[in-house]
Amino acid sequence: MRVGLLGAGNISRQYLAALPRLSNLRLVAVADALASNADAVAQAQGIPARSVDELFASDDVDVVLNLTTPQAHAPLTIAALQAGKHVYLEKPFATSIEEADAMVAAATTAGLRVGSAPDTVLGTGTQTARALIDRGDIGQPVAATAFMLGAGHESWHPNPAFYYATGGGPLLDMGPYYVTSLVTLLGPVESVTAMSASPREVRVAPQGAPRAGETFPVEVETTVSTLLRHVGGAVSTLVVSFDVVASTLPRIEVYGTEGTVAVPDPNTFGGEVALGRQRTFEPVENLAGYRDSGRGYGLSDLARAHAAGEPHRQSLELGYHVNEVLERVLESAAAGAVVPVRSRCERPQPVPLGDDPAAV
Ligand SMILES: NC(=O)c1ccc[n+]([C@@H]2O[C@H](COP(=O)([O-])OP(=O)(O)OC[C@H]3O[C@@H](n4cnc5c(N)ncnc54)[C@H](O)[C@@H]3O)[C@@H](O)[C@H]2O)c1
């Protein structure tokens, strides 16, 4: 597929680093509301910079890679679909259920594909853990814990305001990695319950940060503790926070009747998987997933699936479901009640151990 990059900011560098390894993708053009960002990528990649409208109207673009900030995901995805382009977008899928519904309607009307980050779950980390669970190494899965505990992105990000604006926060920002991983490991979620906290009205970028001393208003819950009931019966505990200075808690563990699998950081593609039995953990060699992968592998899988006439793994249904789970968590925290999740999705096809998403 010929790729039009939309949003040439911080994360675009990771995609640009992986794209040359992905044999079924070719970058052909770039657009950004900030011309200097588009020009810098255009120059480095030897491709034209276009306006956003020009990118959508380009005959040489098959898929728009939407790496803009969360608040622009839905409107730009819908506009790209209406212009006849497939779309692969960064997380979060949308900033509300209404936006997500509108994206599904646009994709259905257009008959085009939408794929959604995170594709980290296609790497050897989450996929090896899934292979262990699927072949019965931990017995019947019963529960999982997942912790994303940090002090906030204002310490390193050049433009951190969006993380504290509506549509940001640790749940919509980091939750997609954890919930996509939990859905990959344990299947879809049928209900949620949550509580949240937001101790500061304003965040200040610390000394040494790119925006040191600048303040950012907080419109979101910055700590969220939640329980997720999976359709299969397992129960996951998820805690996400931008208020934690230090923690020793593991990223994800899945507990079964006969063992535990320790899953690496779902914001990375690899990492060590360990199998725990009777108090000791043994590292597990890679059993499944794309080796040495990076951001963009999910788009390559979408291109392969499109050519083969098959469903792609980071599907519209998966992105929508994860987004609904996150929105229901916020609803539950606000209402103090258990909230059902309406949508369902299939667990994506497992990824066999390999290097090239164009092949498997
Ligand atoms: N930075 C990270 O480490 C990281 C990691 C994974 C995912 N993401 C996700 O990637 C997305 C982008 O994050 P980022 O860190 O690159 O942000 P960023 O602010 O560095 O870059 C976003 C780019 O999109 C452009 N943009 C915003 N609105 C636009 C619009 N309406 N039309 C055209 N261009 C527009 C901006 O000018 C900017 O160049 C977010 O959804 C974020 O959650 C970021």
C-alpha cells in the first residue's frame, strides 16, 4: 500500500524508522497542520509535503497513516474515509463513543479498512504470553493484573498539553496498550467498574523537561483504578496513573489455575515473558509474534490482509471495543456503578513467530 503520513510529530519518527523494513508499504507523501513538521519529514524522506486536503485528494495514496493528536483522530479519519482512503490511526481510537460510532459508520459506508494502534501486541512479548495461555500452560485463566504507574509525560514530551486535555489522561493515553493486551490475552470485556482521582488542577513541566516551568490545565482523571470482567469469565485489575513517582509493581501478570504468566510492558514489542509455577519464574523463549518489530507492523498486517481478502488483526472492531471499554471505565468512575460494555470483538488471529508481517 502507498502510505500518506498525516501528522509528522513525535511518534512519526518511530513509524519512519520501521517503514523501510516493511516490504508491502511505501511512503509517498506527508501532511501536517504545522508546515515545518511536514517539510522536515518531506526533506528527510525525499517525498512531497502536501496540505491535508491535498493528501486526501492524492491519487497516489492508498492509506492515510493518521498520527495526529487524539482530538483530531476521528474528524481526520472520517474525512480520509470519505475521500476514499483506508486509514490506520494512532491510539486512542476516539475520544468518545459518539466519535467512534461516527468512524464505524464512515468506514462501513466507504467499504474501506480502518486499523488502529497499538500494534505492540503483535510483537513477541504479548504474542508469546498468548501462546502460553492458548496451549494451556497456566491452566484455566482466572485473573490478571495490569499497572501503568508513572509521573506523567510532561517530564519528556515536547508538547504535553494534550495529555491533560479532554480525550487525554492516563486511561485514554496508556489504557489502549493495556486493554488491547488484556483483550488479546483473555478476550473481550463485558462489564467494568472503576474509581478515579485527580489531585492537581494544573500540571507543571519539571526542571529539565522540554517545556520546563510551563503549566497545563488538567481536564481529566489522572489516576484510575478499575476491574474488567471478560466475557470468558476472567477478571482483570487495571490501574493507570500519571500521579505515581515510583513503583515496583509488574506491568501485566495473568493468573491461571496452574500457573502465572508475566507479560512484558505492552508499550513495547518484545521483552521477556516468564512462566511462574510454585513461586519461581522461568524465562520463556519467543514462541510467537513479529521479532524486532516496531510501530507500523499493524499497518503492514492490514496491507497483507487487504491483499489476501482477510481480516486484519488491529481491526476496527478491536479498536472500537477497546475504546468503548475505556469510555465505560470513565463512565463507571463518574457514576460509581458497574457499567456493561455493549460491543464485542474477536480475539485477533495469533501471530506465528516471524519477521515480516507481509508474509504472515
Ligand atoms: N509520543 C509518543 O511516544 C507516542 C507513543 C505512541 C502513540 N502516540 C500517539 O500518537 C499520536 C501523536 O502523538 P505525538 O506524540 O506524535 O504528538 P505530537 O504533538 O508530537 O505530533 C502530532 C502532530 O500532528 C499534527 N496535527 C495535530 N492536529 C492536526 C490536524 N488537525 N491536521 C493536521 N495535523 C495535525 C501536529 O501539528 C503534530 O505535528 C497521539 O495520538 C499519541 O497518543 C504517541
